[in-house]
Amino acid sequence: MVTLYRLEGCPYCEVVVDRLEELDVDYESVWVEGLHSKRNEVRRVSGQRQVPVVVDEEYGVTMAESERILDYLESTYA
């Protein structure tokens, strides 16, 4: 199962969502607060507060930055 930490209205998050759905990857969304200072859960899992962040428990991968996430999804699930 992939967990996606995302923010409502975030275009970078939506690109990742679109790719997850295109690749038919099961994922769970965790909606985060708009204020960076309130994103403690994201910081706990990734060491920083920006989104999107993907946690792929099956492969032991946690990563941020949409371009890196898209590359990872492509190489792992395509």
C-alpha cells in the first residue's frame, strides 16, 4: 500500500494522484494542513514538511518532490 501525503488544491499532489491512478496503484491519501508549521505528521515520516510525500511500505521507500515520485512510480509500477 502506498500512502500519499497531500494538500487540497496542490497541483504537484494532483499530478502524483493522476499517475497513481493511471498505473492502477492502490494508495491512501493523508490530507495535511495548509500551514507548513502544522504538518508535523509529514515531518515525522519524511524529515521535512512539504508535499507531496509518498510512503511505499512494500518497498521501504519514503520520498518527496513530485518529479522524483513520478520517476519512482514509473520505474516501480509501470
